Amino acid sequence: MAIFGVPLSNFVGPPSLAAMGRAMELIDNVVATYRASARASLEATQARDDLTAYLADHPEISAEADAMVSNAIAAELVKINTERYGPPPGA
């Protein structure tokens, strides 16, 4: 059972045990997030390697494809930053 997402066991016993329980939850979250980040990094590297290999066989579209990737990534970064920090001043 949990109250506001906090296990009931965190409300009984010495406060240090509750603090340790919360620390363990946060540590688990850090580890899980790191694992997901590492997995995503590997997938991004593989995707880029796949594109690089394809473009090696099709050099006539290499410059345009690279520009498309750069523009798409830049647009994603703007979107992420806007979601996190709000629109830029004057926008």
C-alpha cells in the first residue's frame, strides 16, 4: 500500500529508515534512467551508422541527407528546450 506514491512502510519506524527508503527509490530511478539513456545512445549510434553506410553507396544524396538530419535534430532540440524552458524571449 502507498500514500501519494510513498510506501506505507516509509511512515512507520525511525525517520532515517524512511529517508533511506526514499533514497533507494531515487537511486533506482537514476540507474533506470541511465540504463535507458545508454540504450538510446546505442540505438542512435546504430541508426547513424546505418545511414552512413547507406549514403556511402549513394553519395549523390549524401549532402542533402546530412542537411536533413541536422535540421531535424535542431528542430527536436528547439522543441525539447521550448517544452522545458518555454519559448525564447520575443518569440
